[in-house]
Amino acid sequence: MSYIGKKISEARKLKGFTQEELAELSKVNLRTIQRIENNNNEPRGKTLELICEVLQIDKGELQDLKTSENNRIGAFVVNAIFLILLNLAIALAFSYMVTPIEASANSKFGAVLLSFFMPFTIFYYTQNMTATERIFKFGICWMIYLTTLLYAQGFRSALAIGFGSWIFSCILIYFGVLFYGKVLFKSEK
């Protein structure tokens, strides 16, 4: 049920009106009232004004609900794109630092530090999420990375690359901090 339909239905019930009574008082067709409350139709213009007048609710408030519903969808799309880009950046940063065989000890040490502090920061800002949800949102990059590595290199080569370049140790640290962040970070939130 849309927010407008839900709000109209709730207001009608609070006033003690049936759909038929609301239709009669507002001079709006009964079938239109039913469609609005069942989310099959969205009231506009005069229809919305007539219903709001009878139910004594603010028309602007209902329109704000519609706007907030649209904003929620937009926020979901933006968050999804951000998560994809963030996951891609995480995987590429670690791969760049440790995958080359000639990677220096400093580069590998930097990757290990990042594999601790990056998920620690993610945990700090997502403490209200469950550990499993955090793993799936911010660890999907590693799941895709490992799957691609296994597919492209084969199992033995993937193991040699993973253990030879420290990428597996970075992944284990990353997932460990994401999952067990509450143990590492005792917050008062």
C-alpha cells in the first residue's frame, strides 16, 4: 500500500467512516476510494482535495509522503552504486599492493594494515548492522575476487598466488575485523 493510500485508509478508520461513507461525504466515486486504498490509483488534484477536506488531513502532508517515498528509492539506487564502487576500490587497492610477485615488504605490510583499518572504519560507521549484513555488503568484493581468481587461474594456481602474495591473509584479516568488530571496538552506541 502506498503511503498516501495507507494514510487515507488510517484517517478514514480513525474517523469511523466506511469507504461508502467517505465516498458519499467527499463526493468521490466509491470505486476510486477503493482503488486509492488498495494502491491501484493515486489521488490527484480535486479528488485529493475532496478526500483531505472530509478527513481533515493536510494535503501537503500527503504530498510530502509521496516525495519521501521517491527519495527513498533514489537513496537506495545511490547507496547501491556507492557500495559497488566501494567494493571495487577495496579489491583493486589490495590487489595492486600485494598481488605482484615483486611486491616489497613495505607494500605487503601496508596491505595488512589496510586490511585491518579499512574494515575497522567500516565497522565504526555501521555498528547498527549485524555482522552478517556487514560481511555481505562490504565483503562482496572479496567473494567476487576469489571466484574470479579461481576461475581464471585454477585452484592450484589461485592458492599459489593467494598465499605467495599475502592476499589471503589480508582477506582473512578483513573479514575477521568486519565480523568481530564488536570485540575489537567497544563502543557506547
